[in-house]
Amino acid sequence: MSVIVQKFGGTSVADAEKILAAARRAIAAKRAGHQVVMVVSARGKKTDELVSLAAEITDSPPPREMDMLLSTGEQESVALMAMAIRELGEEAISMTGAQIGIYTDSSHTKARIRSIETDRMRAALEAGKIVVAAGFQGVDDEFNITTLGRGGSDTTATALAAVLGAEECEIYTDVDGVFTTDPRVVSEARKVDQISYDEMLELASLGAGVMHSRSIEFAKKYRVPLRIRPSYSEGVGTLVIPESDEAGRVVTGVAFVRDEARVSLVDIPDRPGVMSLIFSKMAQRKIPLDMVVQDVGTGGTAEVSFTVPEKELAETLTAADEAVRELKAGSVLHGTNVSKVSAVGAGMRTHTGVAAQMFQALAEADVNIGMISTSEIKISALVDRECCEQAVRAVHSGFGLEKETAEGPSVGWRRTETPLTGQPGEDLEHEVIARLATMEDIVVSEALLDADQSRVTIRNLPDQKGVAAKIFSAVAEGDIMVDLIVQNISHSGRAHLSFTVPRKDLEACLLLVREVLEEWPDAELTFERDIAKLSVMGIGLRSHTGVGEKLFRALADAQINVRMISTSEIRMSVVVDVDQGEKALRQIKETFSLTE
Ligand code: ADP
Ligand code: ASP
Ligand code: MG
């Protein structure tokens, strides 16, 4: 008999009436001939209330006790749900994470699932019961209760669907489905009917709170059919599928993190091993870095900047201070008044001019861009926090996302004949997944070397709105596929920008850029004709902080200096000297046990 997993979020089980409505849905699925597993979150704002209660007692609650406390929210919900189902005439059994056998590692408050037992659930399903599973929690080897991180019930649901081979995993929530951006911020946001795993993974990881990003990792890895739908109506919601072509759109959605923080390590040595040290310090604390930008300064020193969610800032600064102490050089700067706004779309793999269009939209809305970082299917810009909503709205309408039908390709936003090389091969991915020892382990399925790129760097640009828009609009006019773009935060009122282009387009690109730079005589244009870009591909690469750590350690061990970095959940790329490309590729393949 087929299994259906239905997950109900906090607002969807907030009171008795909603609990009964959710129970009715599960019963309907059962009566339609399915075995049903429900995954239930804590009611309403229960988890927030428990967090506040702990904060009234201590500023630093022990993580183990925090998990003990927060897991009670879900326990309350599952008991009430099982009662509701019985009241409505079906058999049900509630189970905590431990009772199911959801085993995790011991990193309290952000634990990862290691394995899930299916025997007890199967026995209950075979006995005709609806299984009501507590979301968000598990148990470690020592029987300590753990939690998976805020929003983690989505991950419980897709993980259970994966191990049970469910026909579908339905996520019932308080909106009609996945929107082009948070509908609470942009009222014109539009529900999308379908979205690809990769796009959903990036959107979730870049702040779209509708799904826990790790749940999409499970869904993609184990090919779980996933649907996000409203709990208050019969709406069909949004289907998450392997490949989507949302009516020919290049950009699918806009995500943002309002409370982001930036950190810079300045005056640090410019030599192999420095990035490795920084990434390993952060990985020890499971802090995922985003928007990593590095600049080679003068006199053998370098500067690295990145962003983290503001709630991780204190730990990040401790880790950064440790790194600086070990390097015996440099200092740490940070800023908190910033937000990260990102555009995501699989069409970026094959279209030019997308970055230009985003920067143009921000410039027209009078928003200055502090930092830029791009990856295969996303572009992120760091902006002043007071401009966050304005920036989200500008990017959303800049790409015409509120419109029911996509506009024809705009000028400089054309499909190119030379798409970015190397999308992850599906078969390879599945071979790697089959080898995984634990359920939420890292998936790195492929490493690629692209030796046909050049790097362009412009230093000393004015730190003012519209600069990036002008430069990338000019490049787009030449129909040139710009890949990695990074712009560092300016500490001196001057911004530094680097990007890569196919080598065959370098001359044309330089001509176009030189023309624009006439407006800013202080700007210095440099380029490197021959660079090597190395990428590792997989699933969940940014949030599994161990991937960056391993990658940079491998490069450091081979004495390879990293020149540019770009990270995302599906691809992590570094630029190195061209003559070190082959060696770096071998080293990376060995590190991630990828066969030639
Ligand atoms: P649940 O309690 O059901 O897990 P969440 O609050 O975690 O619900 O997620 C649903 C909320 O996510 C919506 O109310 C919406 O405000 C927010 N959200 C953010 N980005 C998006 C988006 N792109 N599409 C839909 N909802 C979004
Ligand atoms: N109750 C937890 C939270 O509020 C988990 C969840 O709802 O997914 O974060
Ligand atoms: Mg949620």
C-alpha cells in the first residue's frame, strides 16, 4: 500500500479546530487507500514562547536543556492530534522522535539525522493506524533528545518520506504554496505551480522561510515528490520537481535575510592555507558562511569578507578572533546593519544579462549594493537593512515576477549558445548517495575543471549606487556570459569588483568595460587571461560546513592559493592559477573520493 506523509506546521495546528481539520485530512487520505504518516509541529508560537521562557532564566541556556525544552512543543501536538483522529473514528498512535528511532548526531539545537528506523512505524501502519510523528526532534547515541534547528519539522517529514518510500510528501502550511517571494513582504508576489529542487534549495537556504532548506536536500537526494500546499483550503499548492521550466522564466524567486551580518578579516597573509584555517574554524561551530569575497591587497596581505546570519555573529567573531590569533596577523571587522537579498533561477545557467538586470533594478530603487556574490543559479547583494524591503520589491518587479506570464527576453537577457558547463550528472549523484553512511551526510558528486575562463578585476570603484548596474549592463550588451561575480565591502569608500568570463570573450569584455570606466578615472582595470575554475557539485554544500572545510584543506595541503570563491548549496567554485588547475582537481577528487 502506498504511503503518504502529511506535515502540518505550527499555525495549521494552533487550536483544537485546526487540529481536527488536519486530522480530517489525514483520515481522508487513509480512507482513499493510503497508509498515512503525519508529522506535526509545535502549536502556534509555542516554540517561540519556550525560547523566551528560557531567556528569562538565563542568557546562555545549555543546548542540551534547550532541546529537552523545545521538543515538548511537538510532543504536546502529536498527543492532541492522535486524540483528534480517534475522536473522528480512526486508529492513531503518536510517537516522539526517539520512539520512532530518529537517530541524530549530538550537536544540540542543530542536529543532523544519521538514521531512521522504520519497523515501529511500519508495524503501526500495517495495523491500520495513522502514525503521528513529532517533527523537529531526534535522539543521539546517549539517549539525549536533540532538535534539528528551527523549522526542522519539514526535514523530519521529507526524511520519513524518504525512508518509507512515500508516494508524496505534503507540507501543509499557512500560505497557498511557494511564492515568488515572501507574500507578507510583497503583496504582489505570485504563487508558483512548480519549482525545481535546486531552486527551492537555494531559495530556502537564502532565507525563504517557507521550507527548511535541509528538507529539500532529503527530497532531492532521495527523489521524494514534494508538495507545499495550504492547510486552510483545497489549493493544490506548489510541486517541487527535478527540473522546472516555470513558463520560460529565468528568475524564479527572490529571497532575503533581513538580519544578516558581515565580517571581514583584514591584513591577513596572502598564502595557501589561510582560507582553510578560516573555514575550519567556522565549520567547528557549524556556521555556514555566505557571500565569501576575498581581495588580494598590496604588500602580500589579503582581506576576506563573508556574511552570516546575525544570530550567529557572536560565535562567528569568536571563531574569527581565533583564526587571526593563529595567523599571528590581521584584525577582524564587522557590521550588523545589513540585509542579504538574492535572486534565484535555474535559467541563469543559460542566460546572459541577469545580474545586470538585478543591479539595474536596485539602482533605480536608489539602493546601494555593499557586497555581491553570485553562483550558478543565484545572485546575492548585501544592502543596508533599512533598504531591505525596498530592495526585495525592486528586484521582484525588476524581473516581472508578479506577472502571470513571463515577458519575452529583455534586451541583454538572452539565451546563450554556451551555457555554463558541468551540471551535476544525476547518475553520479545517485551512485554517491548509495555510498552514504548516514542519512544527512555530505553529497559531493562531481568535481570539474574549467580552464577556459579569464578573470577581470576592477579596483577603486566609487562605492555608490548604480556602478555595478552600469558595468554589467555594458557587458551584457556584448552578450557575454559572466560567471562568478564578487564585490567586496568597501572600508575606504572604494569598492573592488571581480568576475570571470569565457576566455574567448575577454577582449570584447575589456573593450566594453573600458568604455564605462571612462566615467570613473580612478578605477583600475586588471585581468588575468588564463585562470582555472574548479567546482565541486552536489547537494547542501553550503549548509554542510564540512564541504568548504575539506575543499580548502585539500587545496592548502597541495600549496594552492585560492583567488576567488563562490559558494552555494549545489556548487562550490574556486579560482586558482591556471598551471595549478590539474593538480588541484586531482587533489579535490581524492579528498571527496570521486573516481576519475
Ligand atoms: P509552518 O509553520 O507551516 O512551517 P512557516 O511560517 O515556517 O510555516 O512558513 C510559511 C511562511 O513562510 C509564510 O507564512 C510566509 O510568510 C513565509 N515565506 C517566506 N518566503 C516565502 C515564499 N517564497 N513563499 C511562500 N511563503 C514564504
Ligand atoms: N517547532 C519548531 C519551530 O518552531 C519546528 C517547526 O515548526 O518546524 O522551529
Ligand atoms: Mg516552517
